[in-house]
Amino acid sequence: MQNKDVIFQDWGLVDYEESWNRQEELFAETIALKIDNRTHERKIPTKNYLIFVEHPHVYTLGKSGKPEHLLLDEEGLKAKHARYYKINRGGDITYHGPGQIVGYPILDLDNFFTDIHRYLRTLEEAIILTLADYGLKADRYPGYTGVWLEADNEKARKICAMGVRSSRWVTMHGFAFNVNSELDYFNNIVPCGIEDKAVTSLSRELGEEQDITEVKSRLKRHIGQVFQMNFIEP
């Protein structure tokens, strides 16, 4: 039986390592329940979560990433007041910081659809719809995950990066949507391992800082629509 109820939480500004540990706990609990349900006739529905968070300046390197794509040494990281973690999601290196909406859907895809490719495309669609609310036409860039502006020409620039982990159809990690991000921090990495494409933000595209609370509200609504979620506010 599918359970499309989703517990929504906005954690605010949280240290990356702390949020990673909290994600891992929810992820492990969900997997443990799925395994336990196999041995019981009466099944307990698994829980789904959508978490929004912002992080202090941090660089994270995915399992398929290259360490040399971080262009700072230890002293450089200290000078930028940034931290660095090698983590267990897919993808290469990316940056998180204040003014960026980081989304962590911890979903049991058995409650939605068991297709990781479709899962990523559906997350992208929610970002694309949110950008359309602000008059921006966004799209996908062939061969890459994430959401781009002017993806069909040499001015292509990335506004949302994605990297996920999945086990037994349970997901963690997710997306990073640049709203009011300090884009200079992307100059210290090869973003997502892509050397010849720019990174942008909603505020840069619109020429002024945006109300991130409003952006979160629009984004949450679109995620709920494309996944047909029923949100539960704790």
C-alpha cells in the first residue's frame, strides 16, 4: 500500500555534518522498517520526508568526483570560512551556502515509483516550474542532471545541482537551488566536474535579492504537485 504522506521540515541554517547525520538516521530508520516489514504479515507504512535547509559555506564531493576539482587547500578553505566533506551521494563536487535552498527528500520510492531516472527528472521538473513562476524558462542539459538556463546554446548556466543516494528504493541527499547564493564560492571548484559552463542564481537572473521564504513556498508546492504528495507539517 502506497503512502504519499510526506513530513515537511525546514531545518533553517544547519551545519552540513549535523544535517548529514540527521538524514542518515531517517534514511536508516526507513530501510530498517522496510526490511522488518518483510517478516511481518501486518505491514507498517514507511514515512517520507521533504527537508529544506541552508548550510554555512561548505564543499561536498560525491562518490564519482575528483578531489582535484576542489581548487583550495586547507589554508584556502580557512580563508573562505568553508568546510569540505567527501560524501556518499552520486555526482562530483558542489558548493552549499547561505541563500541556497538545499532539498533533502528522504522518500520510500515504493510509495511513488521505483525509477531513479524518473525521480531525478521529476525533481528537475519542480525546479523548472518554480523558475517559470519568476518568468524564467529553464530546462535540462543533455547528459547532465540539474536545471539550466539557456541550455540550448553557449550561454548555458546551471542554477540547480543534484546528487542523490538510494538504497532499497529509499532516497537521501537531493538538490541545491541557487536563490541568493554567493556565486564567487563556485570559483573555487570545478562545479559538478563541468569546466566550461557557468553557474547562476535566481537573484542574479532577476537583478535583485529574492524573498527566499516565498521561493521555498513555491518550490514546496511544485514538488508536492509533481510527486502527488500529501504534506504533513510537524
